[in-house]
Amino acid sequence: VKQVIKSFGGAVKAFKEALKYGGVNTIQVATINNGQMVSGRNVLITGGGSGIGLEIAKKCVNEGATVIIAGRNADKLADAVQVIGSDRIKYCVWDITDVNSYSEKIAECESLLSGKVDMLVNCAGVQPLEFFPNVSETEWERIYNTNSKATFFLSEAFCKKWMEQKDI
């Protein structure tokens, strides 16, 4: 199955079909409306308390989105919210490596937003504290659980949720 997609709704439909029937989708973005891509949307950004996640949060708020930043450190998140200084930025303390907490935390985010999460930006990540060839199994699991496993399963949780919604 090869399709050329010209809209987000078409991309979601093609993705659903690929999941159901298998195949390959080619997505081609025809236009980008700068300043309008996130306007009016609810965006969840993991790792939004600093670094790339914080910069994406700033940009999304400036473009008109309502944003929740998520991370493990409440003080860091509160500081980031203060730095951005908008009523459209909120935070949720969330250790995304706890896969069993996803339903509860997604519900918490929806409550903070007074609606559904429209977009997920996975920016949470940890740097290695030990380096090759001296990486312990514990260190490998810490890195993998945050940078790979959590990103995969959180994306999966949101995709399932979005596919079940009738408005997509």
C-alpha cells in the first residue's frame, strides 16, 4: 500500500490502514503554515523542563498552543513554567519510565488541559554516566528505559487513544 498524503487527517487514516492491513506509507507534506501548525492545540512535551524540550515548549506557546511539560523534577518544571510566563503552560510531574502509570498520567494531563492531548513531543532523555567499554547493566537499563522503552510505549499509548477517538 503506497499512498501520498496531503493532510494530517489523511496521514492518520493511512497509518490506521497500514496497521490494519500492513504495507508501507509514504507521507509527503505539501504545505507548512508557519504560526498555525500548533495554534489552538494541546501539546504534551516530555522532558520539557530544560534543553530541547523547553525550547519546543516556548515555541509552541508562542505559536498559540496550550502546553504541558512533563518531567521528574517538580522544581525544574515549575521554574520552566515561570520562565515561559504564560497561562497556556502547565506541568505534570511524570516519570515516563513507569509504563504502568500512563493511563493515570494521561488522564491527569487531560484534566490540566480541560480536554484531550492533541500532540505528543518525546524529548525526555538521559545522558550516560558510564561509557563504553565500562557500562554496567544497571546503567544500560537506566538509559534504555528512558530514551527508548518509555518513548516507544508512550507513543503507543497515545496512538491507541487517538485511533479510538471518533473525531480523527
